Amino acid sequence: MCEVNDAARKKLADLTVKLPVVSHRHATKPVTAKVPVTAKAPFNASKARQHQEVWANYLEMEIESTDSVGGKMILIPPVSS
């Protein structure tokens, strides 16, 4: 068993990262809703669209958008297999 002394504990505490509340740059308020479930592959196009809509709503953004140089951006929600 490995013992951790007080000095090591303090160093570990100092390394702890405190993340800010996530918000989208176009959002009017911070994202505070419960995180949607991750899609489980395989699934059909209809289910993929449902996941896009849920995640877009959660992130307070559009499913499809255009960036400042005209590139088309499409929201791809997280998926597990």
C-alpha cells in the first residue's frame, strides 16, 4: 500500500482543475440542464436526428450552422458502441 503524506495531498489539491459552467457563445444563459444520454450504435437515421435535436437543445445551438468563412457545421452528438 502506498502512503500519501500531507505535502503530497496539498500538491494534488493544487492540481485540481475547476471547470467553468459550459455555455455556447450564442447562448443567452449557461447550460445547466441534465446531460443527454450518449447514443448507442447501431441506430437508424431517424434515431440519429433525435439525438442531434436533444443535444442541440441541451447546448442551445442549431443542428446545422455556417462558420465565419462559410463552412457548413453539423452537430455530431457523442456515440458509444
